[in-house]
Amino acid sequence: MTKADQEQIRVVLARGGTSKGLYLHDRDLPPPGPRRDWILARLMGSPDVLQIDGLGGSRPITSKVAIIKVSDRPDADIDYTFAQVDIPKRSVIYGPNCGNISSGIGPFAIDEGLVDAHEGIAQVRIYNTNSDTVLVADVPVRGGKAQVTGDFVVPGVPGTGAEIVMNWAGTIGSRYDVLLPSGHVSDQVRLEDGREVGVTLCDAGNPCLWISGPDVGFRGDETATEINGDRSLIALLREIEAKAAHAFGFVEDWKSAMSAGGIFLLSGFVSSPVSYTSLNGVSVSADDMDVRIHLMFMDLLHESIAGTGSISLAAASRVDGSVVHALALNTDSERLRIGHPSGVTPARVKVRPSSVFPFVEFDDLGFSRTSRRLMDGNAYLPSADMTAMTEDNSVSVKATTAPPVFEELAG
């Protein structure tokens, strides 16, 4: 459909947890490939650090896309593909999943009539194509639509909403088929300055590299301003990631990997509980958390905790000897209270002993979020740009299914 000199495409703009993005029907997009990717980047307004000519919000947590269709799988109701649209580059990354955006998939499927929903709680089985895993969302329904109002609080989101309970126990080994891809509960990385840094790579929800904060001088109460303005910290993070990737056998040359940019999409500095002030100026007590995390995402401090990050962190906290287990408190309970820049968010984690490495099995691994549809309608794409994209092969999007190693290393 066209209007004057612009093409139209129907979109839903929704908040899922502490992220915000575009939710689209697969049927409204071209098949997977450069044309689809170009459209996603153009919708967001990339490449442009402000995304001023698109719907993106100039931050990684607001430059996300969910593509949804009815599933043909017997174990799922919905197929969902997550896309992270880069901001300064015309690049679309498909490797990881986004836990927060995932919390909006069930409500979207219900509101769009893709699944049958009855009053009360509707269970939506979601096949995530990025990780080849199935997650389950229990979504409250009222009047045939996903319920929005409720009393559940998500730190980093104003007000309250209806609780959406997500179960991610089926996402262990999302990329590497095992919980601990290195084969060890923790590994030591030796830095060029002689320091030894403990790390744990844990693959649940998404593969995440957890770094011992005390080993690199982290207090645990560092602010976003301190971290985002510290280029030496980013250089340190890249060195740790590159040397870890080399130790794990992911790259042949750690120096080349370091110079290419970030390697693991999600890495975090882990600290024991400490009191601090949230991004909203609220005092957070050490007594209210079990662990403190500074999650890094695309060279910036994540404003809260990624949903998949909370899954990986919770799983690692129950593996004796991991970096997270060593620094967290109350590791025998059925929840992990995670202190992050926006406050404290709990994750559910229920384990039982196993005779097989790493000697735990997960009966429950999940979190709760809220979601809210913000608007729906037609987004517009300039017809001239669409024509240029078709005629000029240099106007393209580089997509990858290779993370946690970034696309610079994959291609």
C-alpha cells in the first residue's frame, strides 16, 4: 500500500519489560534477507546516532524488533525472531534473543488474534528462532485481550502492570548446547598488566560472560556516568572478552579479536551486594539484593538487567564455584534478587542435584515482567529510498546469526 511517495507497513510499538521496540507480523515483511533488513533499519532511522528520521529511540534498549507468526511446530504456538538494529551503523543482528522484548510476544499474539485466549491466564508457547529454544509465557487475559493493569512492579519501568510470568528453563544451551561452554565452572584470564581475572561463561537464555568485579577493582556502586565515560574500562572489557574467547577456542588471535570490537554481546561485572543510588535517584540497600551487576551491552552500561542476562546470571549463581556463585548471597533459595542500575529485580531459579557436570538441573528458571502496547498503525518508508535499496546493492544490511561473537568477527 502506498500513500503519495511513501510505502506503508503496519507496526505495533510496545514496551516489553525494560525495553521498547517494534512488533511486526512476519507476513507484512519481505522474506528474510537484505531487503527485510534494510526495511528494519530504515524503520528505526539507522544509521544515525539520534535515529531522528525513524521510530528508534537512539538507545540500544529502544532499537529492537520482534517478528512474529503462527508456528507450525507441535511444541509451540508462536514463532518469534528478535532483531537488534544497530544505531550508528546500518546493521541488523539476529544472533541473540532479548528477554525483555520476549515478554511482549504473548500479549501481541493474544491481541492480534494469533492464539486463542480465555479469561484468566493464557499460556503461550513461544519458539525463538534465534536460539532454537521454546519459552513459555503465562499472560493474564481480560475481555479477550492481554491485561495491562495490575500491581506488579518492574524496576526501571514507571508504575505497575499485569504480571507476565516467563519460564526459560528450556533455553539452557541456547547457543552451545550446554550450560558451561568452556567445560569449567570458572576460568582465569591473565591481563597484560599481570592481573588474574575470574570469568564464567554461562549459556542460559543467551550466552553471557560474567566477570569478577573485585578482580578488576569494581566497588559495585559505580554509576552510569562513571562507566559510560570511562574508555579505559571499555578497553579492559574488550581485553577480558578477547582473552576469554581465545581461551575458549572461539578465536585464534586475541589481539585481532580485541581490535575488532566487542566479542560477547552481553558481559557483566559481578559484585557482592552493596548500597547505591539508582538511575532515578532512589537509594537501594545492599540488604535488598543477593548480587550486584553492571551489565555491558554494545559498549554501554545496560540501564537495568536484560531478561536473558537475568536468566544466565540466575543459572550461574547456582553452580558451585562459578564467579557469580562466589559473590552472590542466598544461593540456596528459589530466587535471585539482582541489583542493577534501575533497582532490584528478582529471577526465579529452582534446582536439584545432578550426577552430571555441572551437577545441577533446573526445575524452574524464569522471571516476571510487564508489557504495554503503546500504539499501533502504519509506519512510513520513503518510496525513493525503497527504490534506491532495490537498485543499488551497496545499500544493504549486514546480518549475522553468529553471536555471541559480533558480526565483525563473523564476517
